[in-house]
Amino acid sequence: MPKLRIKVDRDLCIGAASCVTVAPIYFALNSDNKAYPKEPGLPDEPTVHERVIEVSDSEKEAILLAAQSCPTLAIFIHDEETGEQIFPSV
Ligand code: SF4
């Protein structure tokens, strides 16, 4: 299963919550109205803005859709093994 590094740039995040709507099991808003990544089955860590999680192909798709929905492109997705930036594409 691929491992993804999911990072929310808090300076770019405007709290629009599209990511939370699209993929609520992977993203939530903290009390500062900034998104943070979540890992199903693990406790929420609202102060953590970056997380590495192992995902299936369909889970990867859901996370990518959430990143694509962000109006400010505040979500960055990297392949943890290759280091390649998957989204936004470079
Ligand atoms: S969609 Fe983007 S701006 Fe909106 S909460 Fe998620 S990361 Fe922040």
C-alpha cells in the first residue's frame, strides 16, 4: 500500500472546509479554523499539520480529491517512498 505524506500549509489555509466536506475521515478543522490531516483509527491531533499514512488506491483517490477541492491549494501530497510531489503537480 502506498504511503502518502499529507501536509496542510496553515498560512495558505483559509478554513474554507472543502477538504473536510470531501474527505471528512482525513481532514478536520481545528479551533483556529485551520485544517489538519487525520488518520482513521488514530487520535486526532489538531496541532499537527503533517502526517504520513498508508492508504489503499481508493483512499489515495479520496485524499487527492480533497486536495484538489482546496481553493487555495493548501494541501500538499507527497509519495513518502519516492519523495515525489503528487499534488499540486510540479
Ligand atoms: S479546503 Fe483548503 S482552505 Fe479549506 S480548510 Fe481545507 S486546507 Fe484549508
